[in-house]
Amino acid sequence: MNVHPLPPSALKGEGMTSQRARDRLAVKLKEEGIRDQRVIDVIRNTPRHHFIDQALHSRAYENTALPIGHGQTISQPWVVARMTEALLEFGTPQKVLEIGTGSGYQAVVLAQVVPQVFTVERIEELLRQARRRFRQLGLANIRSRHDDGKLGWADEAPFDAIILTAAGDAIPHAVLDQLSPTGVLVAPVGSPSNQTLIRMRGDGQGDFIQEELAAVSFVPLLGGIG
């Protein structure tokens, strides 16, 4: 069950952005191994075309990453679904930190299945656009911040789950320190040509169980603000 379902007015579309196009995407995600029906339903009901330029609307429900400006992309729907599913597998986290708001799409997906989402974006213009989308979709359980994502959001730590939507050689220590002792972190790690989606789970004793989930391709994780 969705914690915060989107209002019916947010689901409108026509042609290549119609509900039929979203239904086809949901079927494809299931065929490609996404098992959590909550995640499939949220992807089906989230208007991805609201997160990209109008010129790209005809491609909104393709299972592919798309540019959003400033050298950034909106992730492939399968990747968004897999990362969300990986966070939910061991129970629903109450408080999630996202590093890299981007278009806001991943935050909106998360906000429909968890009570609280905190998202950090280093590029001010992207964050401004994402905040407008959050308001338009009526999601009051997302808090956002313009800051260096490598610093996390220490004032609100600890988090039950953390998700990174950009890839570095390693998880920043400041971010990992903000994960609860039994929390779950999902992130791409590696060089631009060789990235792996990993999941880290705290064992409650200060150590982590790490798993490799899939080969992926993300924009680089950068520091500073812009």
C-alpha cells in the first residue's frame, strides 16, 4: 500500500504519456525482474514526463535514462525500481536520505512508499525545479536541501536508509556515518566505465554486509555546490 499516493490529477497524460504507456513500462519492469508489486505500482502511477523537458515527453516511459540538463540524467526506470526495491526488501524504512535529487523522480517514487524523504542536491537550479514538482504533486513528506551531497544531512541523522544517485569510487564516510546501525544503503560504486550497484546493511555492531546487485551507469558523484 502506498503511504502517500499521488492525487488523480497528477496522473493525467495522453498519447505517449498516457496510462497505457505507463502500464507497458510496468509490464516491462516485471519482465526484467522487479518483484515488489508496491514498486511496480508506484512506477506505473508516477508521471515521469513531468520530470523531463517537453521535447522528450514521447520517450518518458521508455526504459532508458534521459538528460535533464547540467550534465545530469533522470535514471532508467528499471534502475529506480531496483534501487527502491532493494531499500524495501528488509522492511519499510521510516526515514530515507537521498544524495542527488536531480529531477526529483527518485525522491517522488520513494515518498510514495516511505513516511519521510530527505534529499540533497548540489545544483541549485535542478533543486529549484524538483521542489516545484514536489509541490505540484502534493507530496509534503519530502524535505530538500541545497548542499554538498558528500556531506549528507547530519542534522537529521541517523537515517534508516540512504540512497545515492551518483557514483563515486567509495561511499563518502560522512554519508555512511549517518546510516543507522541496522540501516540499508544502496548506491552505485566504481569508475565511469565500470560501476556496480551495491547494497550495504548494518549488522547493529558497527559492521556492514555488502552485496552486489547489478552493473549500472551513473553520473559521477561530485562535491561542492553549484
